[in-house]
Amino acid sequence: MATPISLDMEPMLAAVKPEIPTGDGWEYEPKWDGFRTIVHRVGDKVELVSRGARPMTRYFPELPPAFRTLSERSLVLDGEMVIVGSHGLDFDALQQRIHPAESRIRMLSETTPAVYIAFDLLALGDDDLRGWPLGERRQRLEQVLKGAEAPIHLTPYTRDPEVAKRWFDEFEGAGLDGLIAKPWDGPYVPGKRLWVKIKHVRTADCVVIGFRWSSDRKTLGSLLLGLYDDERTMHYVGHTSSFSAKEKRELLERLEPLRSEPSEEMMGRAPGGPSRWSRGRDTDWEFVRPELVCEVTFDKLQSGERFRHAAGFVRWRPDKPPEQCRFDQIVSVAEFDVASIFGGG
């Protein structure tokens, strides 16, 4: 496509920091939980490209017509594709949109349509805006999207760190990941982590219910974690693998006496699926008696019932009985309406 930005450009990235940076040089935006997407438009041709230059246009046929309604016929936008469900952003539904069957893609585009949250303008006509300060790019972005209607939205921003802190707490209930802080006078530098992301991090006490072997099956790969529901049924919720080689050898020695067959009547969702309590006969994991408890950190829940990413090991909890490790620890925060976030300033 004839824009100043190549289709395989890697977007600008953010480095994780524990605190919100403050000072006159920053602006703050919500961190949306979706697919990072660069939109290229030239006339009636629209291309959606994800990180790693993966073409996404065919999976989201409901979006290109919206970009063709914009007054600017040649532009490049940076933003996030998300799906808004009944309880906030729905990343599971977004993942289901990547499907090989054209008929299913069309059906899902109608039942779970995506929206696009724009947060940067990289090119306009023949002009490459990446060298412009963020503040100037934001001003032009607001002009370009003035009057735009759903499914295109403009992300809100603030330069007040106190407002950003309030957003960090409130918007979690809408399924957002946290905040992105960006230098107000900074250029857009592809592939560089010059922005800052501050993510929600929570802790939970989980029961060790098994372990995975390393790829060569010579040492431990990860610990498998579980929680009890209200009926005292154990469910797999995720894994943690942040151990040194020495710690992995010691863990295997500690887990060896606990290896056993699971009691399937007390077991719910298992690693690999709801009916895969097979103690590794057809998988690469081993069941252990649910006696050990550890504290872990996690940032995001998948479907409200498991950790999306690997949990971080914090410490052992010999003082906590396994039966006290329940789902009430990871109950979501109060819901917040996603629609009320769109387009604020």
C-alpha cells in the first residue's frame, strides 16, 4: 500500500514499571486488553496488521467499512482491537475470531463484533508523522477522528497523574490492563520500549496440584496450581515456573513423595481440559496430592477462572491449609462500564 509506513513495521512498545511515572513530561492512557493493530488506509483499501506483521483484515470484516467513512483517505493509525462483552472487555471472544473458516468469521463478526480504539496517528497522506512529538500527533488524531462513530473510538488521555491513578483503579472493573504512560514530547520509535506500562498485579494463595516436566523430561518445567470452589472441588488455575535450576531439582525431590493418582470425583477443570485428570498418561504433567500451598502473583484472569499468564512464585505458605485456597481470593473488582471510557479527554 502506498503509505509512508511499511506494513511490516513493528509498533512502538512499552516497558513494565511498578509505579506511575510523574512529572510535566508525561501523558497517561488506559491500557486496553486486545490485539495491538496498525490500520493502513489508502482510498477504499484498508489493511489491519498486528504485531509481528500478521495480517488481520480477513478476521475482522466489520472494521474496514468503518475506516472508509473517515474523511482522510490516506492514513496510518495505531491502536487496539477489542471486544466488549456483558462484563467488560472479552479477550476470550477476541481470540475466537482468529478462525480458518470464512463462514464462522462472518458469523462471529455479527455476534461478537470488534471495536477499534485509536491512540496514535503515524501518517497522514504522504506525511510520515512518527518524528512529531506525541502532543502534536494527538492533536491531529483528534481532528482526523472528529465525528467518527462506532466501531472506531478515540482513547482518552490525561496529563494529570492523580486522574491516571483513579483510572488505574476504576477501569480495572471494565477489564482493562492498567495504564500506559508516554512522553508528551516524544517521537514514535518503532520497536523501542520507550513508553511505560503499569499493570495490575494481585496475589493469591494456591494449592500445588502437580507439575510439568521440562521438554527433555529431565527436570521440573513448572508447578501446576489449583483453587477450590464452593463445593470443595479443585480446579486448575495456572502455573508458575520462575525457579532456578537448583530450585527445580530440590522441588522434584520435595514433590516425589506426593505423586499419586487424582481422586476424580473431587477434581474439576484439569490441565489440558475438563476431563484430563490422567496423571500424565497422555500429557506431560504429573499429579501430586494437594498438600503444598504457595503464594503467587498474577496480572490477568482468563474467563474469570484461570490465570492468563504464568504466575510469579512469591513464597511457600506452610501456615495455610490447602482447603482455604478458594476462588474468592480472585473475585473481580467492581464492574465499570467500558462505553463510558471511550472518547474522554
